[in-house]
Amino acid sequence: IPYTPGEPPLRADRIFVPHDQFLQLFEKAHPDQLPRDRRGPLGSPVISAYYRTTQLLPVAGTQSVLRFEGRFVVWRDADDALPIELPLGPVAVRRATVDGAAAVLKPLQLNVERGQLPDFAGQQIPAQQQQQLVTNNAAPPVTTGAAWSVQVAGRGLHVVDLEFDLSAEVDGVVGRCDLPLRNAVAGLLEWTLPGDNLEAKVNGRTTGFRRTDRQVLVPIAAASTLRLQWLPMTEKSDSALTLHSSVTSAVSLQDSGLIVRTSVEALLRQGEINQLAISLPGEYSIQSVGGDDVAGWAVSSWPEGGRSLEVQFKRTVTDRTTVWFQLFAAGPVGEQADFPIPISAVRGSGRDTGTIVLKAGQQFQVRTAALSGVTQLNPDEAPQPAGEALPGRPVAAWRYARQPASVSVRISPTADELTVEALHGLRLEAQRMLWTSRLGLLIRSGARARLDVQIPDGYLPLDVAADGLQDWYIVEPVAGSGAARILSLQLSDARIGQLAIVLQGQQARGTDLTSAVLQPPVLIGATASSSELAVWLDAASESSGIDAGSDWNLQPAADANGAFREVADQPASLLLRSTAPLPRAVTIRLRPAVSTLVAESLTVASVTETSLEHLLALRWQVARAAADQFAVELPESLAQIMTFEVPGQRRVLRESAGDGRTRIIFQLQQPVSGQLFVLGTASAALPADRQIRMEPPNFVIPANAASTLSGQGHFRVLVNQSRALLQPLTEQPEDVVAADQITLKIPQLLLDQAVLISRLRAESSAWRIVQPERQQVTPAVVSLATHTTVIAEDGSWRSQHQLQVANEGRQFLPVQIPEGARLLFCRVNGQPSRIVQQDGGAGRQLIPLPQSAEAAAGFEVQFALAGRFAESLAELRRQWSTRELQIPVPVFPEFRDDPDYGITINRNRWSVHVPASWRAVIVKNADLTNVTEAAAQEYLDQKLLSEVEQVLSATSRYSGSAAGGQSGGTDVWFQQQAVQQGQQRLESLRAAGGAGNQQLEDALRRLSELSVETEGLQQGAGQGYLLGKDLQINADNEQNRMQFFSGNGIQYEAYGLPAKSERGGEAIGGDAPDQSLRFRFMAPEPEAKPQSGVESLERRKSADKELKADELALLGDAEKAAAGQPGMAPGAAGRMPRPQGLAKGGRSQSQLRQNALGLERQTTDPAVAGELGEALSIAEQYKSRDRAPREAASMLDAAAP
């Protein structure tokens, strides 16, 4: 398990397993054959059948019984019992089981008269009818259906095992048996022959099955009776079979390879055949096989060596049949000696005759090398094989009358004159060598339809172009043969005269950067050649000479062919020439070129309300040679958080430089010359000591980098984007410079915001952030604290405390409970709360407070205490007669004494209740008492005033931001809710009366005014709440970053190195063109095809549409730019770019032009008006530029017939 390929499951003993395991095996082997639905689309069929013979038992005379074992796989789609027809006709069943249990069989053919069923036991076959027994191949026709059904119950798969017998006719070693199959079920029959040296036939044929020794495997795929026959295996003599064959072959030699088409006619003079064996030449692939009687074919090996094509026929051939086949092999490259012509032979043929015709293109010359057993024919009169004629002209033909026969020819290209003028350009890059080649050919005397170019190892063609090129491919050599790689170009037809080939490819550059091995593509078969190789070294390398022993000679670079200007504008670094037809490789010695660097840095520190934004601009001026590695050292705290945007970045490395500094190394994909600009950004929290320290970066040379640093300068810009003040930490003069003294281009917006522009040195003074004086306000305010104390006769006391609290930021309300007192309960905002002991608070308790916008509007904290005076009652009374009694009361820390936990209490009310038998008065001593006695109405007025103050405080909390235009939608909503709740609370207190009524009326009037304001703010909050100060600061910083690159990074457009970010590697400032497309020769112009009048008209219409689309795009984008709409990508220097898309809408071109002209007149901004004028002039240029080709095309079309 799994089953051996080609072996039946019933052949091995281990396949016979219990039915549940068999189901598991079947599901694994055939997962797609088992339906998953509850109802099967085919009902409950038998889906697989397996048969095998076990033994042949003699009965009487020529009658025997052949025993079978069968296994059927049944799919049941219901749970109830159902009779399933077995795919068998009349058989004698000996035993049947379903899923391992005894099965119920039901015969389906009842009341059958004697003679309707086969009765071999009653038949007497005399000896003289033995030949008839052997030659009677046809089984009786199927006239009845299935003979048995089995009862199967239960949904799913079931296995039915059946043992049955069939009558067999046996006369000595000759016998036959008919297996009645019904209902087409796929399966397999394993038939074991009764003895050795027997020949097996199925339905009279010796094909259509697989045999191994005595085991015969017969596939079952049709509902028919199988006749199994066996007879002695005899060798057929020549008298038993007389086969004559006639072979007609045609061999076509083309640039793509050899095509062989063969037609074999087999004629049976005596005997019959079911298959035919035809010899095949080596190294040829079969493309197709056909014939009227062909049922199948296979390729096998002969014992004596060689291959043969085994063709099986649909019938037993006794007369005549024809077989044809087509072969293919790769053609010879260059001149090849004694090329054998393939000749096929028919195995077992008594007379094997045939003809061969060789066809070739004009680019080949064929000469006979050796002949054996053949005679030459007139090629034009030689017969052709059946089927489509092969291309080429007949150049030779032969006839043979017996086998073996052999023909060898010598094939060589046509003796022509092929002159090549080759120009090769090579650009040496950091990781690859980019090649471009132009081969100018002059072909005389003989036309060529294929050209072979030898290419070096590792050469990857990027583009191949040639005059009349139809296809190209690479021929890889056999491993270890030492042959070269061939780039084969197939032309549309054979050509003569001038021909141009343009190639572009690349090779990986090795790790050895001290040398480069150059092997340009070379045309094979050139009679004369002149080659010129121009090398552009990367700016980081320089040549130290070439190795001796090559076919190339150094020449002055100024003498290079003028055609190299198509490849690059700069002159080549090296020029080499060769006149060898196949020049050998040349090795160039290299050494690193030493570059001189001048570095400059600009450190920008922007102070905001919440962060310190760092921007670091680095620029290296590169002279004498190019460099691809740059390094700078920064403080470790800044280097860890800073990200860099580097044009042409390959990777950024960070390594420790010691003394708390980090060395950052920038490695580029390609060396750069001129200058390199790098921009770093970082964001950090404001320093805890409120001091801004700016350390100058230190430019260094990376290890193993061929560069020298001739100087470096550092500058700093300090920007204040906060409400704080920036002051120097020490009184020392700053080395202030003007912006034009710095080589780096600083954005104007940054200069407008700058507080300081100066040189940056190690001793430069730090700056201090000075926040304006702010009045500290407690985060939690108690507007009214109501205290009630009750003293009992026994010296105990109880007190209740109600606090009206407005909380904006406090987590706890601190309270100092009197010594010896205990807490009875605590409720916050009407909900029970748990008071906690403060660590190290000396008896201070903390009451948790809610923190939310609703809690800031006011809530109540209520708690109660109980205790007892330390003195007894008698002592207490005695004290009263001699001194005052200190009533215990909780203490709330003041905010000014404890800024972390303290609160502010605006008003206190305290009522003390003593027993009726006591007389108590307030001790009017400021040192002992800080309260004053109040009347009842005055006591109530305090509550009214506290309510008014609390409501006004809650509503004014959001009104300040709303008035300043900085309110968000959430603030407006909370203000509106506070106003509504305050109006409701004050309306409920209006009827109380008292001294506070005037303040209450003023508060209600103020709330009405705020209600009107919040309604207006609610309508406009959806559009303006996002335009805050923070967003403006972020926008300014992003604009400064982009303008830094636009002002200092334009130089990379010339190198095609887009700026990439260390974060994601995205390009900055748009995509740059691929330099591989620039470094190449111009491809040959495509050949003009004859055009009809309809095609010419369509071409003019297409040109008109393209011109109109260009004009619409220019005018449409100009209109969008003036209207402030998106649709134009920002240019590198702020100028109007080329059109990005077509103008939308149904307006005509004249309308768009008039609108653009109108916009130009209406625009007041001179810059925008100038851009519109430029767009209109560009549109006019496009119109005049495209009008000339259209007029020329019209003239050509008019002259065309």
C-alpha cells in the first residue's frame, strides 16, 4: 500500500482485508469517485469491479470449470435495503457476502428454457473440431441482462464478494472460456493461464492486455462477453507468415532541425498480424504516428540493440495496411562529416524495399560521403511519403531493395561570403556587466535563413532584434562537452545582402573586483570580421591594463565609432579592436578609483507642544571618481530613532563607534559622482530638563572604501512651533550665518519659521524651553461641602459629609479621618464605593472618583463617620466647666499644600447637634475656630450659590475652545449637554428664593446665550474640526521634507537612481527610467507591410485620435491646476508637469481651449497664469509636431496604388 503501479489489487494476498479497511483504502485511492451528497446523482450503482481466476477444474471429457473470485464496490445513497444488479450474466454462484456477512442473492432470469443458457457440459467436441475451437475467436453476442442481484442496505460504500464458476472447453492444452460481463463498469481481470508456454488471446487478439509470465491483466471498460483463449505457443515459420514491406521516407534539412516523414506499406501474402515493429534511428523524437488501422503505438528497445516503434492494429491484418510517422531531431551546427541519413526497417519482413529523398534549404550544401546497398535516383522524380509535403528542395534521392542499407552525407553551409562588422558596448556596474551589441552583416552568394551567435557562459539575453527576425532560442551545450552556448536566430525567409542584428544582455559580475573577463557575442561562420569593444567603467573603478594573449588591442577612446553615441553620451573609458573571426576573451585589470569627498550637514530641531522633531540633511560632494559607500557618526540616542531616505539605496548599516556614538553606513546600488543627498527624520519627546542640545555629526570614511574626506561643515536651524519661548542656556555669542552661506538649499518655509541659523560646533550652546507662567488650577473642586455632626449623651458622635465635586483629572479624593473614628459608609454619585488607605499617608484615606466628561459636570460624594470622645461623661462635663471641647471633623488636604492629591473647597456648611441638656456656644477665637455662625436662610443660600457656580464652570469648560475656532465635534456636543443639564438644575432652584436669586437669573441668561452659540457650532463642526494646529505643523514639516529633496536631490534623475526610504524603499519624486533601456543600440526598423486603402484610413484616424487625446490632456490638466483640483503630479522644481490623463467630460477641444484661455485671463496669480500659458504653448507644439507625419502619411497613401 499504495498499490504498485501496473499491478492489480487482488494479486497480492495482503489486499484481501476486512471490508471496513477496504473502504478506507478505496477512499484514499479514489477520493473523487465517492459522492458526498446525501442523494447520489446515479442512484446506487456498482462503481468498480475486480475479477481473478483461481483454478481450472476438469469435469468430464473436454468439459472443465474455471473458478473466479470477484469483488464489487457499491455506493448506496439511502438507508433502506435495495437490490443491486451485479454486472454479470449467467454464472454459477458458489458464495456471496456483503460487507463480510452472508448476502441474499436473487436470480433475475427465471423460467429459462434449456438451451437458452450456455451448456458446455452437454456439448461433445470431437478431436477434429479442435482447430475450430482455436480459430473461433468471437464470443456469443449479448442477448440478456444481469443474471443476479444482491440486497444492500445502509448509506455509503459497500463491498460485495462473489465466488462463481464458468464452463470451459478444454482439449489438451487448448481451451476457451466466456466471461459474461454486463453493465459497463470499470474494472480489471487477472487471468492466470493454466500452464506454461501458452499463448493467450482475448476476443481472438493477442493485444489489448498486459502479460507477465502466466499472469494476464485485462482491463474492463465495456459491457460485453470476454472470450478467454489459450493455446500452445509456437514459433511461426516463414511459411506461416509472408510479409512484404515498402518504405518511403523524406528527410527535410532546415535551420530548425531535421524532419523525417516515413510511410510504411505492409502487404500480407500469407498469415496475419496484429502489430508491426519498425526500427527507429537514435536521437530522434516522434512527433506523430497515424494510419487507418492503427489502434496505438509504443516505443520499445530491441534485444539486439536499437529502438523500435511498436504499432498495434485495430484488426487482424490479413491483406494490406499503411502506417506513417514523423520524426524530428536537432540539425547539425556548422560542417559535420558523414552525417547518417535515417533508414527505417520493418521487423519480420521478407522483402523490405524503400526510397529516400533528401530535401534542404538553399543555405545548405549536401555531398554524398558513403553509400551501401542503395542506388541513386533523380531527386525530382523520387516518390514522396503520404501526407503533407515537407519543406525544402530535393537535393538527393536513393532506392534500396534489401536491408541493411545505409547512406552518409556531408552537410555544410552554402559556400558564401559573410562579412561582419561588430560593435560591442559594455557598461561595468557594481553587480553586473551590461552588454549591447550591433552586428552588421553582408551576405553574398548564398542566402541564409538562420544565424548562430556564440554567447559566453552566464550571458542572459534581455532583448534580441534583427531584420526579418521570426524567432530566437538558446542551444545549451551538453554538460562536460566544452562546447559553447549558441543563440540561434530564425529569420522569416532566407536572406542575402545587408542584415543588422542588435543584442542586449547582461552577465553577473563575480566577487573578484580586481579584474573583469570580457567575451562579447560572436557570429559563427563569418569569413571576415572586424570588432570594436567600448567599455564604460563604473565611476568607482579604473583600468590598470589588459592581460596579454588575447585577440584584442587597446586603442585611444577618442577613436571610437560614432555609432557608440547611441549607447551613451559620455565617452567610453576603454576601446579595444580585433579582426579575428572568433576573438578570444580579454581580461581587464581593475583597481579602485579614489574619490574626494566634501561633506556638509544641516541639523534642524523643531520644538512643538508635545515633541521635538529632528531633521538631518546630509550632502557629500563627490569629485575625481564615484563612490558607493558613505558614513556619518551620530549620537546613539538620535541614531536609534532616525530613519533615512537615500537615493539608490542598497542598505543602511549601523555599528557602534564608541563614546556613545553610532556610525551609520550608506551603501548604494550604483556608485554616484557629483553629489549625494540624504535626509534623516526623527521624532522624540520633549527633554525632561527642557534643554535642546544639538551635537554636530561627524563624517567619516567607511572601512575598505576608496575615498578621502577633504572637509566637512555643519550648520543648525532652530525652529519654534510651540507657545513656549526658546532661550540660549549660556550667554555666549552665536556664530550666526545667512541662508545663502549654506550650500544646502533650505526650504523658504523653514527659513520663515527659524529662530536661529548658525554654525554647529561641539561647543555650541544649548537652548532652553521656557514655558509661559501658568496659574495652577486644581483638577478637582468641591463647590460645596455640607458637614453634619451629632453628639450623643454617652460621649459618642456621628457625622455625615456631602461634597459637591467637579473632577477633571483626579483619581482619588483624599480625606484625613479623625483619630479613633470609623467609616460607616461611602457613596460616590449615588453608588456605593470602597475607601482605601493611602500608603504612608498617616491615616489618610482615598475615595475613588470617576473621570469622564459627565463627571466633570458635577457629582456628589457622601460618607459618614462615627467615634467617641476619649474622656468619660463625668470628665467631659468637668472639662466643659473648665475648657473648650474640640469637635472631631475630617480634614481635606489643600491643593497648594499637596499638588498631587490636594483639592480645593469653595464653600463649607457645618451643622452641629448636641443633646438637649447641653448648652453649647461657638468659641470665637481665630486660632481655634475658622467658621462663623450663620442664619438658616444664609445657610440655604450657600447651596444655591454653589449650584450656580458649578453649572457655569461646567458650561464654560468648552466655551473657550469653541470661541477660538478650535472646537471639535465632541467638545461642541459636551458643551450642549452641559448647557441643557445646567438649565434644568437652575430651573429647579428658582423657586427657593433668597439672596442668590440674582446670581441664578444671571446664570440662566448666560446659559440661554450659550445654547444659541452651540447650535451654530454644531452645524459647522463637521467640516472644520480637523483643521487643528497639530495638523498644520505636520503639513509644514512634510512640505519642508519634500522641498529639501526637490531642491537638493534633482541630480539623481541623470543617473536614474530613485530616492528610497529606509522604512519601505519607496521612490521619492516619481519613478526614474530604467537605465538598461538607455544603454543599447537602436533596433532595426520593422519592415513595412503593404497596406490597403482601408488600413491607411484607419491609420490616419488613429493618429488623429492620439493627437486630440494629447491636446485634451494638456488643456484639461491646466484647467484642473487653476481650479485647485487634483490631477497634476507636482514637478521636481514646482513647474507644471506633462499631462497625467485625459480631460473628463463631453466638451470638445475648442471648448477646452476657450476655457483654458479664460482661466488664464481670470487668474490673478502670475505663477499660475504663466503655467497655463506654458501648457497652451506645449499643446500648440504637439499639434504642429504631429501634423507633419499625418500630412506625409496622407501623401504616401495617395501615391499608393
